[in-house]
Amino acid sequence: MRTGAAIAKFEKEKLRNKENIMGLPAPPAVGANALPLGTYDGKIVIVTGGGTGLGKAIAVEFARIGASVAILSRGEEHRAAGLAAVEAVGGKHIALPCDIRDPDAIEAAFDAITGQLGLADVLVNNAAGNFPVPAEDMSPNAWRTVTDIVLNGTFFCSRAFGRRHIEAATPGSIINIGAAYAWTGGPGFAHSSAAKAGVKNMTETLAVEWGPYGIQVNGLVPGLFPHDDETANIRSVPDRRKSEAMRCPAHRVGQPHELGWAATFLASPFGSFISGHTMVVDGANWQRRAMLMPEFEPIRDQMGKGPFDPNPKKKK
């Protein structure tokens, strides 16, 4: 048992340690270029879900260094927002409606992109669906919806892209946006974590199968990247924005354009020998562990849910 003097010394050492912590440096400002201007001149990039959030940030960084960008999204408002962001940095760009759960809709959208811009050189599978829910409360439809968008949609888009390049005998690059809980599991997100684990495995599988055709396939995992387009379901997670920087070993959160820089590097000539790899951009956050884990709090308690009700009342 610690004495009063020992406790005082311990607290003093903690304070001294905090004073010595500075975290990882801040990134260059928005508008800085991670790659030479013109790196993507003449290249065509498809970004699914590229009208909002991190998908929009990725689309902007590709456009900033020369790419023509095609944004695919179901929502007209989202497509307009993505176009406006890309237009602000110049470059040719289009936006098309597409439900990536529908293979026929994907084929039609890819045909339209080829007709208007040409065969796409890069595909960023960013579109996703997600919301927190305890597994015992999850409806079959909720499970199907998320896994259909995240896993099936990623495969359908990759298949359409890959088949076109194999037929044309041209190289290409696919980037699948993943999640760290593909490795660890994601309590509260059983649907999304299972689907993202499938995406990670698919990334590794397709990289091997399609490498001989000149198609590289990689994953890109974002950490804490707060942005204004987060859905209400995600924002509603208790303490979502509380002390976010202190939750990360880097002692800061990521800036959306940093993820865009990582994406443009992976698909660039400078990253052409990287394939089958999943790059995590999170300041080492997903790898942190405490020497003594805090007391476990069940997911229902973390989410502020009451006891499990097998027959909940339907919302009117």
C-alpha cells in the first residue's frame, strides 16, 4: 500500500511526464502537395462515396495533383458537395448516381465514366454504411444492409474495375478503405467489423490474383479523423468528441487531407511495388495497450442502453 509521500511522488512524476509530452508534429496545411504537381495528369480516379467526409478529402487530393475524378454516390446532395470540393482545386470531374449494392448499377456507372473520361486508372472503394448497435439488438436487415454495402459493394466495384483492366491489358490500382477493427473485432459494430475483416482479406486475395495483370490492390485504414460529415449515428456515440486527441499516442487527431495524401501515394508510381498491404494512418492508436486494462464496461452500458428487451416496441 502506498504511503502519502509515495502517492505525492507518483503524482509529481506523472505531472513531469506530461510536461515532456509533445505528440507527433502537425501536418502541413491543406493545399500542400505530398506528391509532385502533375503526378496524376491524364489519370482517372473513381471514388465511391466521394461526396462527403474522408471520401471527399481523398477525391480532392487526387484532383489537386492532376487527376480527373469521378464521384459515385447515391445522394444528389452528396454528389453536389463532392463536385464543389473538387472543382475548387481545378481539374476535370464528374459525379454519377450509383448504389454499389447493385452490380448492374455499377456496370452502368463505370460504362458512363469510360464514355465521358476514359477507362479509370484508380478505384477508391470508400462507400460504407455503419451505425453502433449491440449485436443482440441488431436486426437481420441492419446486418444485411451494412455487409451488403461494405463487403459486397467493395467486391462488385473491384470486380467491374478489374475485369475492364484485364480485358484491356492495362495496369490499375485499387484502394479499399478499411477499419482497424478488421484485426481486433469491433464491439458495438459487429456488422461493420465483420465486413471490414472481409474487405481486408479480399484486398490480400485480389492483390495476389490480379498482380500478374498489373493491378495492385491495397487497403487504407483511417484512425481518428473528425469531420463535419460524420453521421448522426456515429456522432451519438457517448463521449465521441471528448478529449479525442488524448485518446491517441500521437496526442492529436488526423486531418482529412492526410488520408488523401496516403491514398495518392499508394496508387502513384512511387508506390507501385506495394500491393496486398493495408496501411493504417492513425498515429499508432489501434496498437496501444494499457499495462493494466481499465475495468470492462459492457457495450450496452457504454452506449447508454437499458437491459436487453427481446420484444421491443416498434417505432411509429
